[in-house]
Amino acid sequence: RDMSADCTPWKEWDPEAMLFRNKAVLKMCVDGGAERLRKAMGSQAEQFLPDYLTGDFDSVSKETMEFYKSRGTKTVHTPDQDRTDLTKALMVLAEHCEEHSLQVDCVLVTCGSFDRMDHMMADFNTLFVSRGFLGSATACLMLDNSLTWLLDKGRHRVRTPLHLVGSWCGLVPLGQPSQSVTTTGLKWNLDKSAMNFGGLISTSNMFDGLDTVTVETDVPLIWTMECACESDSA
């Protein structure tokens, strides 16, 4: 996806998000996400059918479930209340990929917008939890004009083409304190820096104009970055 194509929020029903979905090897709706997708697509809803609809089904109507089920979407009830619907959906995805020998590099999760902090924190937790069953695939949260994913312990190269990225980015030691983080490609680089809540965290950082950012960390870090809109890159 050319992330500079428009400035509208990235939600399931944005035209370009639909193009991106059509290139995906597997498409899923999680509970109420199916309701929002169907409503937003209106008369074109039949053109954008998910492969799976999962969740505890407490926020999707029976009518919408039947709409998708009758058109070939598989429904998987995941009633376990000890895990979030997103975590359970990713587990279903992992099982499907294993059964069908599919190699997946990235799982793009379109979040719409958050109006509850606890939901946001739950999705961040899923980034950590999903490492246990997604294998080499990375779960990436797409929220409005930003992308967020987990950088595991080690050294990473993040491609940041100037026409695709915005101005801000951040590194957050959400799971545990870090003792040594080193970066290149940022306006305010870290040099074997310790980060923790109550001390330093690298939010509201910026890119320095290079097309690559490197991060070396001794613990997993949340990486978040703004993606460009057309007006930003014009």
C-alpha cells in the first residue's frame, strides 16, 4: 500500500484498505468489526467478504453473522474470556496457516480508532502474547495514520522511505525496563540508553531524513510511527 495516497483515517472500509485486503492471503473480521465493515460497505458488502469471522459474538448481530456465513465466511466462536477477541483471532489465523502451510510475514490489524484506554492496552498486550504462536510473523496495528508493532530483543532495521513516513515516531519499553537501547536514523538517537516508565521513554521522536532506522535493544520495545498523507509529501 502506498501510505501517502490519502489523508483519510485507515479503517476497514477505506477504498485503499480494501485493495490491500484483496492482496492478503487471509482476511478476518473480529466480532463487531464485521458489523462495522458491512454497514460501511453498504450495497458493496458482498464484494468484500472475510474468510473468517471470529469472537465471542457479543457485539455482532445474528443478521450480520448470517449474511457472511451464507456467503462462505467461516465463523469461529471463541468464548474464552481470559483472552481478548484479537488474541483469539490471531490464534485462529495461526492454526489456519499451519494447516494450509501458509507462510505469513505480517498480520495487519486495522483498529479504527480507540475510545477506551483498556482496549488499547489489551491490543498492545496481544503484540507480546502473539509472539508465542505467530512464529516469524509480526502483528502490526494500523490506527488512523500510524503503524505500531513490537521489536523483539536484538537488532532491527526499519525502512522509512521519505514519501511513506510522517514526522514522528516512538520507542516505548512497555513490557519491562530496558538497560541498553541504541538507535540511528532518529532526530534524538539513543546510545546504550536505559528506558523505563518513571524515567526516560522515547516518545515524540522524529526521523532525521534517512530511509532507514536501526534499533538495537536488550528487551522488546513498542515501535510506533506516523505514516505520510499526500498533503504532507506534496
